[in-house]
Amino acid sequence: MDQSQAKALASIQPFIHLATTTKTPSPRLIAELIKGAISAPGAYIFTELLQLPVVQGLRATESEPWLTLLEIFSWGTYEEYKANPSLPPLDEAQTFKLRQLSLLTLASPFAPTTKNTTANALTYTGLLSSLLLSTPQELESLITQSIYSGLLTARLSPTSSPPTVHITSVAPLRDLRPQSLPALLQILQTWESRCVSVVSDLEAQIAAMRATAQQRAMRERKRQNEVDSLVLSNDKHLASNDNGVVSDAKGGNARTGRSSGSGAGQRPPSKRDLDQQMEGEGDNEDDEYDEGRMDLDEGIGEGTAGFIGSGSRGGLSGGSRGAKRNRGRGSK
């Protein structure tokens, strides 16, 4: 049960208790109970009081106008009250409550739409006419107090064209009018058909989204398969090139085999091929460095030997010339 309904039912219980516990209540007493019930703060639901046999016993009596007034407070509107001049007069608090209840009826989703009402929206002009209010300020005060009382949730748009009251929710505090079930069933059937249409549209959109997702997944798988096949073919091609290089190296023509393996019309080298090429260049540099060292060592050896050889030859020739001079001097 809604919280607003619980409060409204609790507010009407004292009057129901008096009507049921009083022995042989007079029509005047029942009329006073009705007057007190429609004036009680927080009392907005009158069905339980209206269905009591002692209250229904007012029909066809001089107190019947009070029964009619209670019916209007239960499911009627302020316009209906003003259209029946034989009904008892209302004080200010009773008039304000009946206008609040009439506002709930006008804001109900089951209320028929007119030129002054749309789905979940009520114009200032239509509300002023239905509630018999003279100024927009009175209407705004009524709606504001109804919002604070928890009767409805709404938003005022006084600057829109036309000025409008946007209804969000309405408390279930109004009773069903007699003979209103066929119209209510028609409204529910219309609502059901709209729900079915919305659900079918949602299911169609979901199916379309799933089909699009499946097509996207198939394209991704196809693209991935193509990439995988290209990678495998490239690996096989590189493996065949490596085998050619090895066979040429065994035949003594490694350089020719490598150059022939990277000819035109072949795939670009992969990362593994580049790594092998870099490793080969590093080996060549080491070989060239070793050959350079060997050449340098040989050059140094040859220079040293030449130097020693020339020195010894110079020494020997120098010694022979010295001996010849000495013999010459001795002969003289």
C-alpha cells in the first residue's frame, strides 16, 4: 500500500468507528460525521465510509445532499459540485480540499485528454477553468501545497507557451466512479497495445544490434585469418631462403646465395631475417678486425726483420772496410 494511502485511511478511521459503534444513529448524526470527514486534515479517501449501510441509508431522505457531497469528495470534481446548487455549502478548508482532489482527477493518467490537456501536462488555462480559480497565483499556490502534501509530483512552467504544469506522478487517492470500469478497461487495453508495440520495437532493435555484432565479429575473424596466413607464408618463405643460404655456403658461394635470395619480386625481410643479417654483419666485422690485426702483426714483423737485417749488413760491411784501412796503413 502506498504511504499516502495509509495516511489517508488512518485519518478516516475515527469517523468510521463512530458510524459503526453508534446504535441507531440518526441521519443528522451521519450528516455531521460526513461533514467532519471531509474537513479532517489528511483525509482524502472516503470509500470505506461511503460504503457503510448507515451512510447509504441517507439516500431518499432529507440528508441525501450530504451523501451526494461525500460521493463528489470520493470521485467527483469541483465543477460537479458547483453544477449542483442543492448541495450543502463548503467552508474555505473544504473548498480547498475538493479543489486538490479535483486536481488529482485532472492529472490522472486515466483522465480523458482535451484541448487544454496533453499527456502528463496541464495548461494553466484549462486548470483555471476546471478549478474555478481567478488568477494563476491561486493555481500555483494550490499546486505547490498539493506537492508538499505528497498528493502529486509536478513541475510548474509559467514562462512556457502556453504556461503548463508537467505532472510526474499522482498519489492513488481517488476512488473509481460508478460505471467507469468499461472506460478503464479500454484505457488499459490501449496501454497494453502500446506496451506490446514498444516491446516489439525493442526486440527488433536488439536483433539488429546482435546481427551487426555478429557481422563485425566475422569480419574480424576473417581479417585475423588473413593476417595469420600471411605471417605463415612469410615464415615459410624465409625458411626456404635460409635453406638456400646454407646450401650455397656449403658449396663455397655463400655471398652469391644470399644475394640471390634477396632478389626482386620477393617479400620484404621479417624481423627474424633482420636479426640474422645483423648477426652476420657483426661476424664479418670481427673477421675483418682479426684479419687487420694479422696484417698489422705481419707488417711489424717484416719491418723489424728488415731493420735488423740492414743493421747487421751495415755492421759487417763497416767492419770489412775498417780492416782494409788498417792493412793499408800497415803496409805504408
